[in-house]
Amino acid sequence: MKNLAVDALRNVPLLNKYYTHPEMRAKAVVVLGSSKTTEPLMKYMDLCSKTTKDLVNQGYNIVTGCGTRGIMGAAYNAARESSALNLKGKPVQNLSIVVNPLWGDENLEDCLLIGKAGSESERIVKFTKVADNFVIFPGGTTTFQEAATLIRLNVHSLESGVKKIVLVGKEFFAGLKQQYENMANMGLLSKKPEEIFKILSEKQEIVNEIVKK
């Protein structure tokens, strides 16, 4: 199995430049969150699945790390099931960027591998190069690392440009919101938190935020 994975990654580009074009980034949504399946996460996994399907129906490509568990599995499977659908004749794709070596829970067969990275830190940077939209569900330390990296990019508006960042779960992310408000109140943040990211909890408001111009 390990040899099959190595063979599968051998021909995967470091990053497929086609998906870095502005028109492709605008129609791509990266979904992030826990790769674990726990009872408290079940409601978020269901919300993730439904939200992902709605975004596919709106014509967005979905980008994940192609994991099969937790939030990441919910997004991947929803994109896999829905990506055969067309919106106004336009195909929608289930895209993935993987960490090499693999974690071991990836499904490499039902997605288009558009890139690979040597670490989680490198992968989040590559995600910013292929998508302008990010939906982040509850997760552990890696999820918070990814969220903090994206928020920093929005604060400083680096070469990747300002991204739409939606954090899902008002209760879960309440502490993070408070921390950024503390930074703003102390003059340590050049932008208001609401200009950097949104914290939402309902499927339709998440989809509306991504779709709006």
C-alpha cells in the first residue's frame, strides 16, 4: 500500500500552475478542519457536508487534503459525490493538495491531485495560491495554525491577496475572535477583525458569504 502511495505521488506536480490563475482561484474553496471523528464534531461534519454540496452546486471547486476522517472527510466525500454535477454546463472538481509523506488516511483515487507539500505549513501557503475562499470548521492545533496563517496574510495583504475567510462555529471560535479584538483595542492590529474574517454558524450564511462579490 505504501509503495502504491509513493507511486501515486511521483507524478504529482509541486503545484499545478493552471489552478493558480485568478479566475480559477476565484471559483475555488478550501475547506479546513479536524481530521478526527468525535461525537461533538458530528454536527459540524453534517454542516460541512451540506455546505460543501451547496458550494459545488454554485459552481465552486472544492480543495482539501483528501483525508477521509472528520471534517476533512466530510468535505472530501461531499465534493466527491457532487463533483460530477454541472452548473450551467461547467464541470466542478474535487481538488487536493497532499502532504508528502502521506498521513495515511488519504483517498487518492477520487480527486484530482494538483500539488504536494513537505509540511502542513508549506501546504497552507499552497492553498492560498489556488483559492481565494476558505471555510474553516472546528479542529485542533493544526487547524488553528492554518487559521492564524491565513488571518496574518489578510492583515498584511501579502502577494496572495486578501482572502475570504469564514470560521464556522460562533461558540467554538469565540475565544479567537476575542483575542483579535484585544489586539485591535491595543493598537496591535492594522485592520478590524471583521475586515479579516467572518465567524458564521448557518449553512446559508456561509454559502452567501462565499458567493457574494
